Amino acid sequence: QPKGTSLSSVKAKKKGFTAKWKKQTAQTDGYEIQYSTDSKFKKGTKIKEVNKNKTTSQSISKLKAKKKYYVRIRTYKKVKVNGKSTKICSGWSKVKTVKTNTISRILVLKTSKFH
């Protein structure tokens, strides 16, 4: 089983967030970032795969604005078992929460003059 990693920060951005974590290259091929609006990760859960072990940050976008998201990460190693490629994963990191920002809107006011 590969050694795990931990999230160092999760920063909110417009309709998304950027996750940063500690690099883990020993026995690791990549990372899986799991995020959800459910604190128990039972529903509405998505996984973003990062397939380079030297990468230490990832942006997630197209999420709902003003929503609280729960984020965690784990490492994985690809191994061949009976000729088939299999993923062995570490345990999940501690969960961090982030609240996505709203979209900034620019209002353009048009004034019309009638004579």
C-alpha cells in the first residue's frame, strides 16, 4: 500500500476551489482528490484523478456557488496483477472544508435620454 499524503490547503475560488497537498513520490503514481457536499461522502461525491506524482495542486471548477464542499485526498500506485493493471490506494487524508464563492457580476447601466 502506498504512503498517504495530506491536504495543506483548500482555497475557494469562483464556483470551485484549488487544493494543495504534500508531495508523495515514494511508491506513488498519482493522487485522487475526492470532494462532496455531503460530509460523509455518501452522495454527490466526485473524484478528480491527478496522474503525476510530482504535482502538488489541482483546481476544481464548475461547482455550485455559495456551497460547502468537503475535500480529501489519497495516493495510488498502479500494479500489474495477473497481467491486469490494478490501482492500490492509500487511506484517505483528513477532510478539509471549503465554501465556494459567488460569481462576481459587473452591471452595465445604460442611460437613455428622451428629448
